[in-house]
Amino acid sequence: MLIIACDGFSQITIKARNVTARSYFNQVQKQSGYAFFYKAEHLKKAVKVKEININGDIIQVLDAFFNEQPYLSYKIFNKIITVAPKEMIIQQPKPGNYSDTVKGKIMDENGNALPGASITVKGTKKGATADDGGHFTLQNVDEREVLEISYIDHESETIRPKRQVLNELKLRRKVSDLSMEPVVVNDGLQHIAKERSSGSYSNVSNETFNRLNHSDVLNRLVGVAPGVRIDPGVNEGEIDLSIRGRSTFFGNTQPLVVLDNFPYDGDISNINPNDIENVTILKDAAAASIWGARSGNGVIVINTKKAKVNKALTIRLRMNISLTRKPDLNYPPNHMASADLLRVEEMLTNYGFFDPELLYMEPKPALTPGILLFAKRRAGIITAEDSVRQFNELASYDVRRDFSKYVYRNALSQQYAVQASGGNPKAAFSVSAGFDRELSVLQYNDNNRYTVSTNNIFNPVTGLQISVGGTYTERELNRNNEGYGSINMYTRRLPSYARLADEQGNFLPINYKYDPDFINSIDAPVALQYIPLKEIKNSFNKTRLQDIRLETTIKYQILNGLRLDLVSMYENQTITNTEIKGMETFYTADLITSYYNPAGIDERKMYPIPRGGIITRLNNNLRSLRARAQVNYKKTIGEDHFITGLLGVETGKVTTTGNQYMEYGYDARTGTTRSDLDYQSLLEGYMNMMPPSNILYLSNPMGTVDINRSVFSNISYDYGHKYIITGSVRKDWSNLLGIQFNRKNVMLWSAGLAWELSREAFFNVPAIPYLRLRSSFGFTGNLNKSVSGLVILGTPIPASIQGLYRNQILNAPNPNLGWEKIALYNMGIDFKIRSLINATIEFYTKKGTDLVGAVLVPPTTGLPGLGLTYMANATGLKTHGVDLQVQANVIRRHFRWSLHTMFSYNRDKVTNYDSSFSAMRVMLSSEKSAGIITPIAGKPLSAIYSFRFAGLDHLTGDPLGYEGKVISSNYANILQSGVEELKYHGPAKPVYFGSFINTLGYKRFSLLTHITYRLGYYFRKSTINYYMLYTNGDMNKDFAARWQQPGDEAHTNIPSMPEPGTTSMRDDFTTFSEVNVLRADNIRLQDIKLTYDFAQFKWGKLHFDNIEVYAQVTNMGIIWRANKAGLDPDYPESFPAPKIFSIGFRSSF
Amino acid sequence: MLSIRNNIILIPFLALTSCAKDLDTPYQTTLPHLETVQDAQSLLDNPVVMNYNKPMLTEFGTDNFFVPGSIWVSLSPLYKFSYTWDPDPFRNEEVPDWSKPYSVVIYSNLVMQTLNDLSALAGTDDYRNVMGQALFHRGSAFFDIAQLFCKPYTTSGASTDLGIPLVFSTDAAQKTKRSTVQQTYDQITKDLVEAEKLLPTSANIKSRPSKAAANALLSRVYLSQNNFDSALFYANKALSINHTLIDYNQVPNSSLPFRDFKDEVIWEAIMTASAVFNQSSYCPVDSVLYNSYHDNDLRKTLFFNFSGGQALFKGTYEGSRIASKFCGLSVDELYLTRAECFARKDQVNEAMIDLNTLMEKRWTNNTGFAPFTAVNKQEALEHILTERRKELVFRGIRWMDLRRLNLLGAGINIKRIVNDVTYTLEAGDKKYTYPIPKHELSLNPMPDNPR
């Protein structure tokens, strides 16, 4: 440091309290030999300084005093210090570089540190970035220079550094409602200033995350980050989340969820979203490869709310009540008008189609009331008049009305959450509790969740921080009602004219499994009536889940810039499912009766299945213990070199155990079951109700242990914030795969580069204040827990004969199995346009190699004969895509308008796959994400194919297809044609998707609309399948528009109703013909939310920092769709996602 | 101070190097791995793989039954074209008659591989028994494949004719080439002879092989080679262990008269469950064959259900199972084999004694059984072969018999008429050897059989 007043008294030490100007000057004069010159009247304006403790040169010593003076300043000339009011002091230029070090802390309005905030010297390239604690150090600052402090989404501030240590500098948040990307990302291992990384992160802020009020985490991620696609899951109500598309064939397809530092092993529904502070989605290799071999599907890092030191007590409340509308039962296409169905049944009965059931089958199976009516008419038991009357009566019923009235409901759900936190410099705490009660639109189904969590931080000595936290979750799920479609007649669909209850609301029985005459004719020991609504009411299917998670973190500052973190986590999750089928349920009554032996000599022989309920229990326990030690290093060398790095080891063991078992003779009063059953003997069925059978013995123990070890390191070098080089490397070991040691581990790495172009001197575009290019390449991995190198046997099954235990091979062993590797390349551009637009665009490619896939092996290996698929690391998948995100604050005055839009493009292609599938198999799969997949090289992993369609035959209404180029109705040949004969439509998953979030605000009101779009994909609609209509009673709305007479082919593609007895091939052809493939593109209004923000609010003694009330509608519905059939392409068969109306409030005080 | 700090950094890394052994823990903890003799036994006790998937083409290509044209048109290609002895009978279909026996082979090989790792137990009864069972099953599977996919055994051609791929490895990545017919039969007899040494004399559990079963199968194998000395030798050995015959007079007639494991059965096996073949209504019995049963022959009523002008087979020895056709080893076959061997060796008396011992149990005793007589070898053989076909109908034996008898000059030409088209299979036709399925050829190229 250069000091001009260079003499023998250069070092001055002053320690004083309540210092007046005079006494201070005296001391300085004594020690330095400098003289003071001032007017007494000016000195009156001096203020006392509370405490001065300084050791430095004359300038520093004087600054220590004068920095605290609002009115006075000084200047030095010839060892004379002139003191005068500021306006009178004209600083003369100092020779050379007068410079100094300025330190400070940058915070937001609430006092939270803003790590990554930047402070720059205006007009120069000098600058610094705030560290994790928001602190910065800026060297060589001239006191006349102006500093600019900026932070994304916050208003920039300029200051003059009159003091070396600046007070806390607070930045105000911009008037934008959407802040998608705070500069700091937490990848689970460290906080990284985004501008010091080269990776692809999407940060979902607390605010964005809470925009929706779903009670589960995944649903809140709909449309909030580019590249994140949420599709309807295989099962109704489930969702399937993917990050930048699927990257494996048969491996785990779910992204890795990291909850507070560690991979989360429990059920993601356990997490109360109200406890979540923010979510970061890691998408590329630079970001995700630090999570190693499980990061191939991307990583979702979830951080819960944590205690913070030095914060006043804050209490947050959140309440939400929502109403889910019962579904529209007119939507599902699997319906026919009652009269239409009756006419079909009449035709079939008269044809003799049901004669085997009506005349020969023993016991006589259940047939629909219609069939029984027409059979009676045919046999002359009833008159034509009666028949017509009964026909008309049946035709007047519509079972959907009963479903809507008795099976569904408008469901009310509630969410309550409270959180309290506070802290002093030594310790801090945070406690939260939540209760969620979610009723399903299906009566008797609900879902309750209680969560309690706490987090405490202690700083016992300088440099040491200990934090201890825990979460306890308890959930209870009742699943007693499966809804529309699940109620049937055992082998036939429930006819559209069935009745569940009469006008008075009395529950009615339906014909089920056996003909009512048969039931009346036998001497059943228990009532065998099947009353669907009573079955639902009596059902008992309860799942309880308890999950406890404890976490300890110790952070120790070893040296300046070097910190050791020790983290450990323990989780224990227990799931118990109990299903009781009481004696009054048809299932149990039927079983007791089927085994009933009236000739039995004692109770045990008479009732081989004892009278009483049947109880099935499933217990499942997961224990997970994980620990990590990590050294973080941070160093600034000179002015421009910044190095950060970490090196760590991690170990984890996840053990699951479980059992599922069934017991008979359950007595609800005593809770006891019977254990003296004869499972070995082959027993005759009572009245031929079943073939000779054993009593089912169900005991299904299961268990896994998953052991992992990893070493990882991450390093980044930053030159003047202009150029950044990052690298990471990780090695994983696991017990999952391989017999040879070298197959049990995998080394993954990544490297990245970033260049902040806008810092370059040559870059001078005022409209673009910020422009940054980044690029990364590396490998992530995935693995498939379902494959094993070892021969795995099943659970030994007691064979029905001679007491043998028999077993089978469950897998095709492959000792050479290894990890799946995914190479990722990502290129990103981040830029700002004036202060209006903030945008990021990324291009990426993913190349999966060594993916585990089915490899065809010749039958001589014995595997095809066993139906076992040989899995090997032999397949590949290539994906490329674009993610774009733009945030614009168009107007920001009293009236505000901001727009946040996301666009993603994602296309994948199977590069090699060694299997050949039949045309039918290819079409049967690919419909649903987790179904059977039939990868075909050169095509997307999920694709839609069809048979070409040549219209309907003019004379018969038969559907026509092609054999080669020839129009044909030889369905057998068409169905057996090769895959190459099929028409390829396109992907079954959206290629283009994204969202628009528009926020309009006026004063304290804001109105948010969220529109999502999904484009460039196809789906298959259902149609009438006559074969299934005849044999099963399957219905479809298309029936009404079928070909009925020559000429109809001009306006319909729905084939005529064929003669009974034809094969299913005609219908298979129609089902999979191109006319039933539709474009799936759609735009939907996802939600609308109106918020009123009371901001600061006083009510008696309570002082609220913030109160917000809102009303919201979710799943408003489709605005535009490409298909003309009125179908929701994401739910072509079942009910679209229900509309949810909710109101709620959030407050903190 | 600095060094202590350095050491703190090192501690976690030391933790990693310890307990690396944990990585050997299998992921699945409850599902057993194939490790013990009991595990091996439980695999061989899986009848669905080991016993219930025997080839059905051994019956399907024969003259014992016919498929009505109305049903034939709706059959899947595999059955449709096998039935008419088409040059390309399998089209592109999976052929269970090829793939299922190889599943038996891999189970057997896995068991043997496991046992080889447990050689310390090699002297124990259980070990010997399980090893013997595995060898028996493999030999049996190789034999089944050989009957369909390589030319009938001739001493002149065996060393050059192509045999079957003999698979000994459990590595699915390995591709096995075809052997010669001689090597194939050598391996079959080697496996069975070895098995015979290790197996217990007889098995209470009929799905498990025994010495009796190994001898009975060896007898069948040698008979298929027209090696009557060896066939006789092993038939004798097998019959010395079990020669019980069911007296059909004691069997009440019903919809499925032969329930479960009759004493006559030595080893249980069932032809692969093909809907076509096992839906007995699809496959009426050849009317000439049906009419050849004498009215006093109890088999006429116990084996067949005659209604609507056609006879349907119901006489399987697997009566309790739905739609299954027994094709295992039993005492009646041994008597017929031994009788034929005696006759071939001109021991007409011994031959007729064996035949009559069997027929006495098949004929009604209301009218008194009139024993078959023969004045010479030719006459004896005629009786024996006629009764052999009638006794072993739908037992998966006929195909083997047609192949070997035609080699001896029997000149049996069989034909079928389907929807007015006549198809014939003449004696010695190369269609007596099925082509190698295309799934095999495409993944493991090998010379095909000419058709």
C-alpha cells in the first residue's frame, strides 16, 4: 500500500470510547506530529464516535474518525490537517494510486446474505463477488470511485466507499413477481455462484415453488423449469417426471432426488412441500456428474427451510383449502347408449352366441340382465310385450348417473403449515409442522399426512458450526374405491344400463360371477350377493407410513479458505398395508363357498377356508444410513484468480426388508386369524365352483441391500470473472452389479468452460449488459437394479403335489453386466437485454452408451424357452434438445406486467437395438411410458405406429388395409406383416413443450395465468372392438357412428358390426389402423391465481411482515387441441386431471 | 498445528478403504441365489420347465389324428404348416419344440455347474441324486431335439449327418455349433449311463428321474437307433426294477379315466401345452386307427370318447391335469420295446409272452383274453408293432417309430387331406427332419436341414 505521509511516525495506535473531536485530534497530534487546523464553530458539528480501535497510518486513523462524521471532512497538506465542513473541503488530486481495501456484506431487504452478488468499480473492470455469507473484499479502491452493487432480480445500488468497512448493504428486490434464477445454486454438495459455474441448473425459487398448492412435490414442478417434462403416469393419478427426456431403456427412469445433502431413499410424497425452501434441477454433466452413477436422469435437489443465525423470530403460517371437482362421467369413450347395447345383446342372444353360458356351462356364469331377458323371450318364457316393456325400462337407465352420484364426490382437501424460526449469533432454530388432508374424488378414499421437522444450528466456537435436524412424517392412505371401470361382472363389463342403487338410494346387487339362479339353487354357507356399493363401503384397505429422518452436519473452518464438512443422515421408513376382506365381501364369501365341503366330518374339513375374513398384510421397512466427509477449498490469488474446489468421500447403505402374507379366518372382534389350514391337499370345488385347487398360501418375503461408496472432487478456476474452467470427477462402487470387481465401479467426470463476454473491453453493447457463454461435457451414469450378474432364484413354491419345493431362475444371469453411461454435452448462453429481459438458451445432446437392453440370444441358450430376456450393456440412445427460458418485466409501475416463458425441444433416437419385434408387439407397447418398450433403431424410444388404412368396403363396411401395395381385408396377413410395413407417425411423447406464465399486477393485486403447451406428438384413441363387445361387453362411443349401409363409408371410418363368431383379427386391425392415431398437440390453461398482498400489516400487537391471500383454479382445461375427437391426448381413456378450486393465505410475522 | 489439520482431512478417506468387502453382498437378500444342493434340487423339481414342456411335434406330424379343415384355417402358422409337412413349416414363429428342450438343458447345466462348485459334497446321496437327475434331464432333452431336428440314426451316416448343437455352457453369449448325429447320440447315452450310476433305484416322486427311468430312456434311445441288443439290455434292466402294469379292468371309465400317477408310470413328462393339440376336440383320432381297436379291447373305451361320429382321445396318463398329454416313460412301452427286440432277434416265444403279458391287462376279462400268437418273426413283429401304435397313441412315440421303421423298410406313407388338398409324407422323406427354426439361424448361423 502506498502512503504519501511517509515519515517516522507512520504507525499510530488509538483506542478510545466516546471520542470527541478534540481529544482525538490531540492523540493523533501526539503520536504523528501532524498539526490540526480548524475553526471552533465547525468543530461543533462533529459527532462523538462510540468506539475507535485503530492501528494504522495517518490516513487510516483519520478515516476511522471522519468516516463517522456526517458533516466534517479533512485534508492534509504539509503535515497540516485542515478540518472543515465537507462542502468546503476540496480534495486535491493525490499523486499516484491512492488505494485501499473495502470490505462489506451484501444482503437482501430481509437481511439474508446474497452470496454471489457482485460489486464492481464503476467504469473499470475491477470487482468482486460476495461469498456464501454475502461478504466481499475489494482491493485497491480509490475513495473517490463509485461502487456498483448488483444482484440478479434486485435493484442495483451505487455507493461511495467512504469507509473501509461498509455497513450491511441492502439491495431491494426488483418489482418482478418471478425470480426464477437467483444467482446461487445449491447442487446438494455446495452453494455455487451461478456465474462461477459452467453447468446447467434450473433453480425453482420458493416463490415459484409455492405458486401451486399441490400437497406433493412433483406436482408443484409442472411447467416451472425448461426441460422438465411431466407426463401422466401409467396408473391413474400418477405423474411421471423426466428431465431432458428418457435416457435409459429398462433402467431406473426417475431423476435422482437429493434432499438436504443426500439422495432421498424414501417416498417423495413424504416430503411436505411447505417445508421446502427451494428446488434446483441439475441437467447437464457439469451439474449432475457430481452425483455420480445415479445422475443419468438428472437430479432434483430439494432444500428444506433451515435455521439462520442472527435472525429475529419469524412465524410463518400457510393454509389452503381446495375443492376437487368430481370427474365428468360422460368423458370416457368406453360407453354405449343403453338401447344400442341392448340391441347388440338381443342380436347375440338370438344368434345363440351365449348358448354355452346359458345351456352348458357349470356353474352357470353371470350374464347381463339384457341377455337373460332375451334368452327368456327366445325360450318363450315371457311375452313379446313383457320383453318390450323390460327392454324400455333397461334402456332408460344410465349407470354413469349412479357412478356420479354414489361413487364419486366433490372432494375437499386441506393443507395447514406453520413454521417458526429465529436465532442469535451463536444459535438458531427452525421448527415446522404440517397437516394435509386430501380427499379423493372417489368416495372412501383419502390421504392424510402429518409432518414435523426441526433444524438447529450452534456455533460453539469461531469457525465451528454444528447443525442437527430431523423430520418425522406419518401418512395414512385409504384406498377402498377403484372407481368407474373397476366394477364389472367378473368376466364381462358392467352394461351401460346397470344400476347401482334404486330411486330411494338402496344399494342394488348386480349379476356377478355366477348366475343368480345358480346361487339360489345351491346351499351356500355364506351369502353370495354382490352389491358393488356395499363392497366399496365394506372395503378396508389402509396403508400407514412412518418415516423418520435425522441429519447432522458439522462444518469446521480449518484454515482461511479451507473448510471440512462432515454430514450424516439416517432414515427409517416403515410402510404397512392392511387389506381386510370380510366375510360379507363377495371375494371371501365366494372363496369360502368354493372350498365348502358339506360332507366334511368336522369344521376344518367342512370349511377348508375358515369362515371369517381374509386379511393380507404387507410390511415394508427401509433403513438408510449415509455419511459424507468433504473438504471445501476457496482461494483468491492476486486480483483475478479465484479457485474453489471440494474433495469428498461418501458411503451409504440402504437396506429394505418386507413381507406380504395372507391369513384366513380373520375375526374382527378378536383380531385373530386361523393358522391350521391345509395348504397341501388338492381340494374339490363345491358344486364345481372351481377346479380342484390348493388353498393359496401367500407369503412373500423381500429384501435388498444397496451399498455405495464414492470419492468425488470438484474444482473451478475463475479468471477475473471472465473465464471459468470447471471440472469434476467421481468414482462410484456398488454391490449392485457384476461379479468381477472392475464391473462394480465406474468413474465419471465432467469438464466445463464459461466466458462472460460482457466483461470484455471489446464488448460494448449497451442494450446487452450481460452476456455469458458456457459449455460443458461429461459423463453421468445410471443403473438397472432389476438385472443381476448372479443367478437369482424365486421364492421356493410348495408344489401342489407331493410336498416338493420347486423353484425357477428369475433372471438370465450375465456376469459381464456393467453401468450405463450417458455422455452429455451442453452449451448455454445467458444474457440480459437492458433491464427488461433475462434469458437463457441451452443446447444439449445426450448419448447413452452401454445401456442395458434386451439382446436377442439364440434359443439354444435355453433363455428364450424360459421366457427370459438376456440383458446386456449393448444398446444406445441419442437425444438432443434445446431449452429456452425468458423472463421479461414489461411494465413495472403501479401497474405491473411480467412474462415468464419456457420452451423445450427434446427428441430422442434409438441408435442401436438388437431385437426384432412383431408388428403387433410394437403397437401394443409405446403407448404408456413405463409399459413394455420396443425400441426400434432409428426411431424414438416411444413412438406411434399403425397399419395403413384403405377405407371401408362399400358393400360390407369391412375395414380395408394393405398387403404391400394391394388393398386387402386379409387381416391375418396384415397383422403378421413386418414392422417395416407399418406407418410411423411420430413420437408418443411431446417434442416441443413449454409454458407461459403471465403476471398482471395492480397495486397489491396480482393475477397470474399459467398456460402450458405440448406439441409434436401422437396418441392412439380407442374405438369399438366388436370381438370384445361380443365376448366381454366392452363398449365404445364410436359404435353409434359405425357403417350401417352402403354409402356410409363416405363419412365414417368405423367398420360395420360383423357377424358373431368372427375372429378378433378384424378388430385388431381397426384398433391399430392409422385412422385411430391422432395428433396429440395441445395447449392448456394450467392455472389462474389471484393474489392480494397486504404487505406490512398491523393488527393489535401483532405485526405482520406479510399477508397474502389467494384464490386459484388449477387444471382449467384444454384451450386448443389438434384432435377433432374432443379427447384430452394425455388422458384418452380415463378422466382428465380434475379441476381444483382453492383458496388460501400465507403470512409471516 | 498444520499437520493435525492435515490429518483431519485424511480421516474420511481412510474410512473409505475399510469394509470394501461389503461390496460383495448381493443386492437381493431374500431371493436365494443358486448356491446349495437344495437350490439345485428345487430347480429340477420345477416340472413346468423340466417335465411339462416336451415336444409335441413328435405327435403332431403323425398319422394318429387329423385336424378338420374348419379348424385348420384358423391355426397359427406354426401348427398350420407343420400339420401339412410344409417345406417351411415354422415360418417366422418361435418353435417351442426347439427352445423348450434347450431350457431343460440350461437348467441342467446350471445345476451341474453349481454342483461342481460344491465338490466337497460329491459323495453324499443328495449330491449324487441331484447330479444324476441333471444328467438325465439333459440327455432326455438332447434326445427330444434329435428326434425332430436331425436325420434318423443310421450307422452309415451318423458320423457325417449333422446332429444337434450340444450345449454345455451356461454363458448366453456363447454360440454353439451343430455336432454330428453320432456325437449327439454318444452324448445322450453318455449322460444317461452316467445318470443311471448316480440315481436312486426308483423315485416316489414320478417327476424325478430314477435308475428305472434312465434305463427305460436308454432303451428308447437305442430302439430309435434300431440297436435292438442295447434296447433289449436296458429294457430288461428297467423292467427288473418296475414291471407293474395297470389292469384296465380295474379302471372305471370316466371323462378322464387315468388320474394321476399310476404305478405303471416310471417318469412323468407331458407334451408342451399347445392349445391346438391339447384341445382334444380339435384333433379327432384317425378313424382307421380307432376302428382297429377290438370291441373287447378296453382301450377303445378308456382311451377314446366317441360321439358325433368321431373319436376324441382322453386316455392320457395325466388325467388330473387340464389338457395335457403324457409322454413320459412307462412300463407298457418297455414291454412293447422288449417284445419287439425279442422278435427282431427271432426269439418269437419271448416276444409273444411280453406282448400277451401287456395285452392281458388291456383286454376285457369278461370274455376271457385270447392270447396273440405268431408262427414266425414277421407275424410276431406285425402284432407287436400294431399293438405298439395302439397302446402308445398320443404318447409322442409315433414320430420316432415312423422314422426308424421306415429305415427298416416299413414303407409307411402317410397323407392328410385338408380342404380338398392332399398332403403326403412318404417313407424316407427329408421332411422327417424339421428345419432349424429361423430365430436360431439368424442369431447363431448354422447349416439348416434340407426340406
